[in-house]
Amino acid sequence: MSIIGWIILGLLAGAIAKFLLPGRDPGGFIGTTVIGVAGAFIGGWISARFFDYPVSKQFYDGTTWAAAIGGSLVLLIAYRILFGNSRD
């Protein structure tokens, strides 16, 4: 999968992570989108590095989506913990 595919996957994973973890984010829409893209990359790297299960080269693979959404959720939770009160 190309870098453009990972970015698109990250955008969608960020939207899904936002849906699964509703609430007010410190970064708004743009921050959540960036977190989704970063989460897709980090989730794919963690899956390949630590779980010895490299993500597929196909866009529609379930493991690829799970890694991207999982990475996005982890980053979104960490972002809320670190910067959660900045929009009050």
C-alpha cells in the first residue's frame, strides 16, 4: 500500500476512532485527523514489529484496519490525557 493509501486509511481510522470515543477533543477536527493518520502509521508499525504480524499490502484487509483504528484510539486517548483541558 502506498503512502497515499496509508493517509486515506488514517483519515478514515481517525473518523472511526472519533466515533468510538466521542467527546470534545483539544485539537478539534484537524487535530483528530492528524492523530488518525499518525495512528495508522504507528498501529501498522506496532503490528509488524511487536506482534510479528505485518499489515497487508491490501487496503481492505481487516488486520490493517484494526491496527490503524487501534493506533488512532491509543493516540487519541493519550492526546486527551495530555492536553484535555486546553479547550475549556
